[in-house]
Amino acid sequence: MKIQEQQLKKLRLLDLKELSSMVLNKKNEIINLKRQIRFGKVKNTSKIQQNKKDVARILTIISEKAEKQVQQNIENNQKNNDK
């Protein structure tokens, strides 16, 4: 199993608040890296790209979880209406 797959499994176990917090942290990290690059402190720009990909992965998981919750709510409402 690839490292990335293991990381995705761990991310999927987190709740929405934790995932949202991770997105904010990654975005702040991107901002700080850009600032450091501008001032010449960091030359490795690949970290920015990696953080952007991480943000995209986390947002995808958030979307999946949100859609799953909507589906569960719809199913629950249908069950309540059938009673």
C-alpha cells in the first residue's frame, strides 16, 4: 500500500471540524511559504505545490462526507414520512 493511500485512510477517519482545521493550516502554510520564497529564505517551491494538493485532497474528503450526510438526512426524512 502506498503512503498516500494510508494518509487518505487516516484523513477519512477524521471529522469535518478536524478536516476544516487542517485545510486552514495548510492554506496558512502556503501563505508563509510564498512569503519566505519572496524574501529568499526558501528556494524549494515544491512544498507549495504539495500543500495545494493536500488541500484539494482534504476538500474532496469533506465534500464526500457532506454528501454522505445529506443522503442520510434524506433517507431519515423519507423513513419519518412513511410512518
